[in-house]
Amino acid sequence: MSHFRRVRSGRTYFFTLVAFRRRPILCDDAIRASLRTAFERTRLRRPFTIDAIVLMPDHLHCIWTLPDGDTDISTRWAQIKHHVSFSCRDNYNDIVPTESRRRRGEAAIWQRRFWEHQIRDDDDMTRHVDYIHYNPVRHGHVTSAAQWPYSSFGRFVKNGIYQPDWGGTEAARTMMLE
């Protein structure tokens, strides 16, 4: 099994973040560029490894590994979400924010919270990495994981973890539906 699919020392987490009111904006060029910059800047200040990621129109899933002894995921996500919200605020101001959001100065790009799950072992890691890469197929956006451009799937193929047709075969579909 490859290094990329193993739980490493430190804390490894699976995350789901959702766009405000599930608006299908997260694959837009402005959001993608801002998200990439936000990840880079946050990783400089508070290191973490992105083990796997998929960006869907209205949500994203990813797996991070943090350095040993560091569990501060909330600050990292706050910085990332703030950067994206601040950089893209003028592009996505068509929704009138709630009074609560106005008081807090929040843009209408992200739902407030995120869902996280600590990866327990190598099998849990494998299941979550497969879930991430199969997600575009599951949601009907593509018929094969290789067709979705906004994921780490290509990196996994390049590193020999997946075959290029993974996620489009009947075996992969059956495995993911179990």
C-alpha cells in the first residue's frame, strides 16, 4: 500500500465543508483560485498535509494530516474560509445574508461549521480516500473518477495507487455502494 494512503504520525482527519445554502459555486474559477491561495497561505503559517481532496459544486471533502501534537483544525479552517470569503465577497453578494451573518460580518459563501472525522487506521483511511475520489461519480457529475478535474485523483493515478479507470468500473461502483 502506498505512503499516500497510510495514516501517518500526527492527527489525520476527514472533512466536509458545505457552501452557504448549498449554492453550486465552489467549482467557479474565482473560488478555486482563492481556495488554492488560502490553502497555501494557511499551510505556511500552520502546516498540514492534504492527503486527498475533491471539490464539488456545493461542498468539498478532504483529508488532512497535521503535525504531531497539533490538533488545531478549527483555526486552519477559519483562516481558509475567511480568505475565500474576503477575496470572493464581491462575486457572490447576490444573497442577502441573515441578520446573524450581517452582525458577524460573514459572507454568504460557506456554511458556518464543518464536519470532521478522525481517521482511525489504514482501512478507515482507504475507505475515506475512495469516498472522496468516487464522490463526483456518486453525485452524477461524471461516469468515472478520472473525468472530474477538481480532485486529487490524478495524483493517486500518477503515484500508482489507482488505475486510470478506477471509479468507473462496475467493481468500484459496487464497492462504494456497500
